[in-house]
Amino acid sequence: EKGTYPHYMLKEMDEQPGVVRKIIQEYSNNAGELTIDEAILSALRNADRIYIIAAGTSYHAGLVGKQYFEKLAGIPVEVHISSEFGYNMPLLSEKPLFIFISQSGETADSRQVLVKVKELGYPALTITNVAGSTLSREADYTLLLHAGPEIAVASTKAYVAQLAVLAIAAYVTGKSKGNIINFDLKTELAFAANAIQTIVDSKEELHIISNEYLNHTRNAFFIGRNIDYYVSLEGALKLKEISYIQAEGFAGGELKHGTIALIENGTPVFALVTQEPVALNIRGNVKEVVARGANACVISMEGLNEDEDRLVIPKVHALLTPLVAVVPLQFISYYAALDRGCDVDKPRNLAKSVTVE
Ligand code: F6R
């Protein structure tokens, strides 16, 4: 039940720090170390390539998951949109492992791929919020999100949970392979939970930002580089699905190859700056859009921040910034939708689980 909350979405965004803490707990063994089921660990270790299959927000989590598995576990990963993959399969490696990411576990586009994968005899792991869901039952293995029911159509806490579980699976796999990993994920996830709390507590400021940038606009852009680019895609999806503002996420460097033509006086551009190696590059892209009249809202991470940035998020491990950076974008979208009188929890034309192909 949503209790005193006006919307499930607001409640579910507020729950995010608790969800990350719950996941840390659920995936810790008696010795207090992060762990995953032995059979799943060995499936991950045996794979020469991981194919992540998902739709929508879960696909965006998969893009970040690729970074985790490649950087921590040393396993190459491809990420595919489920509705495309099933009818246009790429060449597969010799020992593929398929990972289906699905909050509901009922998405027909993803299930259609799982059925084909099982016909081909390949192993499949489902990462889902719903134990006993179709994708969970039909896959060989399941990792649960432990996010609690997500009722709002716009996925928020499930995305953050997906990122946390993907990070844990990749980290545990990497550790078990003896890979050099010079940080403690458990500690870093706990820091991330605190950082999310800080953002949740600053929601009034996020409402003001939403008003400043989105009040009268028809469109909006979200830009980032590297892992921030994937969060930009998710920020744009949140905004369009609930506020109906046309929004697109772009890789900062790609704008000049066409999209920058759309920048006019006052066009809102949200730019994420959480990745040190590309911080100067994305700031260069911000200058390019500002020179063409954009109303730029720079959201940077502590340590990389500059005076003129509109919002500074607490510092967290470079791989975990998506868990935190997405949160202000969720709130900004929520308030934009609210102020436009949209039905936040049940946006037009959308269903919570998409059970048709
Ligand atoms: C976005 C959203 C959708 C879902 C997509 C996949 O907020 O809710 O894009 O992410 O339909 O759904 P699941 O994860 O249930 O497979």
C-alpha cells in the first residue's frame, strides 16, 4: 500500500536506499561476505561470453551490467534489446550464458528469446523482482532483486536493484577467478545507499530544478559519456514515459554528429559528470550546447564538481555512480509529470508488465 504517499512512484523512489541495504544483506553469507549461489557462480565462470537480454529500463541496467562483468569478472558481454534479438540473432560464442533482466519476469519480448535459447540448449539466468515469474521458472537460474513490489509503471527502485545485483554477481565472479579488484563492494554499496538517501532527502530542491528546466519545454536532452551515457538513456526514458516531454539520451560526443541541430534557445540539457576520465570531454560538450542557447543543468559528482554546476551528488565508487546519478533524474521526471497534471503512476498507453510481443 502507498500509505501516506500520493503516488507509488514517490514511495518507490524513497525506498531505494533501503532496497540497496536489503540486497547487501540478502547477498551476504554468514561470514558477512558478498556471495551468490554456487551453481550460478559456476555458470558465470564457465561462460566465454554473456548475452544480456532485456527491454526498456531493464535494458538500460544491462548496459551498465556489461561494464561490471567486463571490468570485474573479465567476461565479454553483449547487451541486446529482447524484441530485436530473437528475430535477428547474432553469431554466438561457444559457451554463452544468457542473462535475462526483467523486473516483472513476464515481459513477452524477453520470454520469446528465452524459449529460443532453451531450444538451442544454452544456460539462462534470470534477474527478476518476482520469484515464480515466467522468466524465473523457465530459466536455469534466478537471482532475485529483493526490491519489494514495484507498482508504479515507471521503474525506479527495480533499476537500482538490478544495478546492485549485477555488481554483486560480477564482483563475486571476479573475486572467485582471482581477478585483482582493489575495492570492497559491500562497503561501496553501503556508501551508495547513503548517497541515495542524501538525494532522496533533497527532493524539494529537485522539484525546483524540475520547474527551472522543464516547465514550458516540449523537449529535453540528457547527455553523458561512458557509464553516464547509459544513465542518460534511463533519465530520458523516465521523463518521456511519465511527463510526455520528448526526451532523448545521447553520448556527449555524438551530439555534434547531428542532434546538436535540435538545440535552440532554452532547450534543457541535463549533463552527467561522474566519470573522471571523461569529465573534461563532457564539459566540452556542455559548452557546445550552451553556445547554441541550451539551458544546461550539470549534475556532477563531488570531487569533479565546478562552481556553476546545478547539482552535486555525493562521491561514490566510479562503477556505482549509476545507482546514485539516476535518482535525481527520477525525481526531476516525477515532478515534471506532477506539475503537468499527468497520471504519474499510470501513464497513458503503458502497462506495468508487457505481456504481448
Ligand atoms: C520503464 C519501464 C519499462 C520496463 C520494460 C521491461 O520505466 O517500466 O521500460 O522496464 O517494459 O519490463 P521488465 O523489467 O518487467 O521486463
